[in-house]
Amino acid sequence: MTDQSLRALVPDYVKDEQIFEFDHFMDRRFEVDLQKGYSSLHREAPDIFYTPRNGGFWVVTRYDLMEKVLRDTEHFSNRELDIPKSNSPFVMIPLNLDPPDHLPFRMALMRHFDPKTIRAMEPKLREWANRLIDAVIDKGECEFAEGVGAAFPVSVFMELMGLPLERFEEFRVIVLEYFGPTTLERRIELQEHMMKVMWDEFEQRKTDPRDDLMTKLVNEKVKGRPLTDEELQSIGFLLFIAGLDTVANTLGFTFRQLALHPTLQDRLVADPECAQNFVEEALRRCSIVQQTRVVKKDFELAGAHFHVGDMVSCPLMLGGMDDRKNDNPDVIDIDRANRSHLAFSTGPHVCIGNFLARMEMRIMVQEWTRRIPRFWIKPGTQAHWRAGGVAALSDLYLQWDKPQA
Ligand code: HEM
């Protein structure tokens, strides 16, 4: 596009030097390495810029500035998070709520994701990780993104919620379709189907309580009263959205990096305890969420004039890849002395499931490298990914020597 035609698509209050063409879903910069491609914005674009694409929105590219936006609930709202705006009437609790409504719901959910509760799930998670590895190990190769990366968090989610594990395959298929490239109509259909399934399960817990998160939520109180049926459904659906795709894609990008770096594999095999640091480094290098906000009160930040109704995107990968924050940000360095990332966002909405997600990643990395100590990207194949609100890795073909019989 010419400068003139770009200008015509941009509001008057955006300065000429703040206009920069960038696509939220598919930008040429993403082709070779998604996160590295993103980080070229640090060299090419202003710290905060406005792109006319996808309905027009601001992009904040530096860690310190993102932190300011994400923590500021006076000027920025979570009510609308879609780019382009969807104006959806559906409210995901607590994600779409602002203060003062947000906190009571967040508290009700957070107490079930504390480290002690999550740690108790560790043996089950190891069992599931091994079950998935069992299914592929003798083949000497697999498509990891769908077969392992996406399947693992589905099983964890079902364990956590107390959903019937014999329905694993049915849920896995729904999840793959929901997060895959499908039509809006079909996604709405699948959303309705999932909400109905959750609804039936919540209803059962009311008369047949069990030791699971669904029962705990049914018995939860907010502002001194039980959650309404709509609130329960909304929370259940958010957990489904928030905990599956994110873990699956972070695992996919992480295992791609591992497959490309045999020395990292050696480190993890020799010292499984360093998986903890590796996961933190992978979260920094392979962040996947472009966290958004809608402006609710005019505000100026670093020369950018945000107006009410503007969409603002904080690509969280640019936090971890910010060279003002982390030296040599492209390099995966388990021993990094200071590490800063925003993979789980920051501020009042910081991810509730971060402890669980970290544990899922650590367990899969430990079990995989214990049983498949050397693996690589299958020759002749190429991984594929796409950007958007949550960056997705759609396929990743891995190969290794078959175990001796
Ligand atoms: C690697 C995996 C994950 C990533 C990268 C991730 C990322 C995020 C991010 C960036 C937010 C912040 C939204 C904001 O600032 O507005 C968030 C919120 C949230 N996440 Fe996660 N998440 C992951 C896994 C999970 C899991 C496993 C669960 C639970 C099963 C979960 C549940 C939630 C919930 C409930 C919120 C809303 C918190 C609030 O609004 O107060 N997430 N997540």
C-alpha cells in the first residue's frame, strides 16, 4: 500500500511516523520462525505503532510498555479482546470482566489452581504423558503437534474437571476442530456443544458430588451467593478455551526448538531437573499469545494517543524477545542469569493456570527426553504455524531411532 492509501485508513490522531503495516494473522515476517520474525518489529517499527490492517489497531512492542498497558485497568478494558472486534455479547468469566466485578470471580477460581492442589496431579500427568509416548515410540516418528502436543492438555483438562475419561477421543476430536481452521458457524456450533456437555456434567454434580473441579465450582460462592448456571457455564467454557490450545501450541513450538538443538536434548537427558529452567526459557522464547485490550478512557503512552474504543495488542512474544530486557533473546539459554518474559501476561488477569501449564510442560519434556533421548525434525518436512490471538503450530513431524526390540 502507498503511504497515501495507508493514511486514509488511519484515524487523524495517529501520527504519520506511528503508522506501520502489520497483519495480526499472517505477516511475511513470520515465515521462517514465528517468534524471531515477530522480533524484527523491534528493529523495523516504532515502540508503539498503529497498523491499518484487521480493522486497525495499536501494537505495543516493548516489555516495559506492555507491562504498563496490561496492568492498567483504569484506561484499558478486557471486555473486548478480539481483533478485528467481534462485539460478542458472550462474557467469559473472569477473563472479560473489569474491576470491581473481576476480582471476586477470579478469587473463586484461583483457589483451585494453587500449587498444592496442582502438584497433587503430578503422578496422573506423568501417566498421561507416558500413555501418549507409548502410542508413538515404536514407530520411530510421529506428527507431534496433534498427536501429542494437543492430546496431552485434553487429558489433563478432563482429569482436572472430572470429565469422563472414556470420552477422551470424542473431546480430542472436538478440540482439534474447534481450534483448527474452521468456519465461524462451525465454531459456534462446537462451542454450543461443549457448553451443553459441561452443563450436563455440572447438573450431575449438583445431585452426585465428586472429588473434582466441577463439583468444587458448583459449591463455590461469589459475593456470598452460589454461582448462577450461566456463570458456571461461562467459567467452564473459559477453562476449556484457556487451558487447551495454549498448552498445545507452547508445547509444539518448544519441541520444535528442542528438535533443532541436540545439545539441549543432551542437557535434559543428563540432568532432568534442569527441565524447570528449560521450560521457563521455552516460555520466554516461544510465547504465543497476542494479548489485547480495548481502550476505555483516552490515554497517552510513549507518544501514542489511545482513544476510547481503540484496540491495543501486546504480542507477548515481544516481551521475552525484547533485547532491552534479555541479552541475545533468540538464543535458548537454560543458564540465563536474568530472564524476563510475559508468556502468561501480567497484572490482574495474569494466567490462573500458569502453575498447571508449567507443570504440564515440565512433565512432557522430562518424560519425552527420558524415553526418546535423541530426536530431530523429519527430513523433507517443514513445521507450519499461524499467528492471531493465540499463535498455533499446526504440524511438526519428529523422528528418532526406533527402540531395539
Ligand atoms: C502455556 C499455557 C498457557 C498460556 C501461554 C496462557 C496464557 C494466558 C494469558 C496470556 C492470560 C492473560 C489474559 C489477560 O491478560 O487478559 C491468561 C489468562 C487465563 N488463563 Fe491461561 N495460559 C495458559 C494455560 C492455562 C491453563 C492450563 C489454564 C487452566 C486450565 C488457564 C486458565 C486461564 C484463566 C482462567 C485465565 C483468566 C484469568 C483472569 O482473567 O483473571 N491458562 N492465560
